[in-house]
Amino acid sequence: MNHPLKNKRALVTGGSRGIGAAIVKRLAADGADVAFTYASSPGRASETAQAAQAFGVKAIAIQSDSADANAVVAAVERTVSELGGIDILINNAGVLALGPIDDFKLEDFDRTIAINVRAVFVATQAAVRHMKEGGRIINIGSCNAERMPFQGGGVYAMSKSALQGLVQGFARDLGARGITINNVQPGPINTEMNPEQGEFAEMLKKQFMAVPRYGTVEEVAAMVAYLAGPDAGYVTGASLTIDGGFNA
């Protein structure tokens, strides 16, 4: 089998389920040792770790709240300690809080920024202190960074738009060091929190999608794997959308 990430060490935040778990498994299948964080559900985290280990690599689950900056730094340091370094950082952990502007709670705003934006900065800053040439940083953003067609999504869209500016700026800081940084921006993806069946999903497929289906977590993981691999060394500062034409 081809193992383009053999001998690489990766950290995936929010990696116990959904898109994060698919990324953990894909990186492991490509040969990387993988650490990942989870906020709750240790049983699910253990299942994901075992699935990754089945590919013959090291896989460790780290309980960590991405809203806690100290916990984010600690997760990076534990990855470095247990895997012997870090070559790939996937900032996947995120939250979605929706609500009209008149009623949107300040604590929901603060938590959205803390997890969707601040934690990305904190993890990136901690990781690049250990990364060598060839390092890869990949953020899981959202197609809503460029298009929010529903009421109540302004704060979420803002948090994901912030990642576009972050990668464009940090690409300048990190390029000379041989480290790339990019966003992957999924559209509607079939997960437990956003299932492909139901009234809302059918409305999206009929009214907004050029490809009338939801994407799979494996398709997102494949794009991440490309950016993490040796073929993407000339891609940096980019926001790559995988949304079935939602933003077309």
C-alpha cells in the first residue's frame, strides 16, 4: 500500500466523531501516527483510536476542551512528547450557535470565538514551535465563510471567515520556514449533527446544491489528506471549498 504520510506525526482537534474521526482514520491509513482531542464521550474516542491503530500506527486520544487555551497548548505538548514531534496539525474542533441578533447570547458569541478562532490560533502557535520544514497546518472552516443564506448564522459565518484572513496572513509568516497553512471549507456533510435525510436536508439539496446530495466525511478527509501530503507543498494561504456547489 502507498503510505504518503509514513513517519509523520499529526494532531487532530475534535477527532472522536464525524469529520474529525474520518480525518484521524484517513491520516492513519496514509501512515501517520495520530493524536486527537475530544471534549466528552471517552467511549467514542476509544473506538476512533482503535480504528486508527488497526492501520499499524500509534493513535492516542487526549481529553481537552478547545475553549481552554491552556488545555489546547497541553494537547500539542503531549502530542510532541508521545509521538516524538508534530508535522501535521488539523484544527477541526468547532461549535455552531445559531440565533437572531436580537436574542443572541454573549456567552454563545464568546464560546464561538474561543473555539472556532482563538483555539485555532493557540494550537497553531504552539505547534509551529516544534514543526520543521514540510509542516502542514489545516483548518476545517465552512462554506458559510463565503455564503450564509439563512437567518441566525451571522456569528458562525464570522468565525469561519476569520480563518480565511488567518491563513492568508500566517502563510506569509510560515512560508519561508517551509510550513504551509490552509483551510478546508465543507458544505453540507452527512454527520450525526447534520444528517442527509430530513426536511431541512431535502430543502438544501433542492434549492442550494449543484450536486443534489450531501457530502461524506470521507470526501472531506481525502481533501485534508491531500493538503497534508507531499503533493501539496506549493499550496498555502488557500481556502478550498468542498460543498457540492452550495456556493456556486
